Amino acid sequence: MRRLFGWMAGLAGIAALARLLSARQARHELPSPVAGPPDPADALRQKLSASRAEPSAPAAAPADGSPAETLDERRARIHAKAQETIESMQGLEPPA
């Protein structure tokens, strides 16, 4: 009699576990997609991918037709301007 009761309790526990797992799986399944209005995010993604696919425009050249400044020339010009600013600031007295 005890063995029968043990087997019945074990089967009832297994059935309850199976029921719990199937209910949990049913909750986590995604619903089938419903055809609705187009997603605005998709349109933006398409625009972004199209703009990335286009070749980038070359850097704008100066209007007077002179060749563009090289990186080293620009660095030297900015460095000289910074040095002038530092020298002019060193000559000033701090306010008391």
C-alpha cells in the first residue's frame, strides 16, 4: 500500500511539473506578427543605410581656388596662434 501511495504521489508531482513547464513555455512564446502600419524606425534605418552607401563628398576647397591647407600646415598655424595667445596672457597682471 505504501509503494502504491509513493508511486501515485510521484506521478502527481511529475504531472504538476510538466503542467508548470508547459504553461511557462506558452507565456514566453512570441505572438505571430500582425501586419500593421509600417514601422517608422525601419524607414529611418533605410535612409541611414542609403546615406552611408553614398560616397562621401570631398572636403570643400577654398572658394578662391587655392589648394587646401595640409594637415601639417594647419597644425603649425594653430600652434603659432596658441603661442601668441599664451605670450599675450603672460604679460597681463592677475586682478587683485
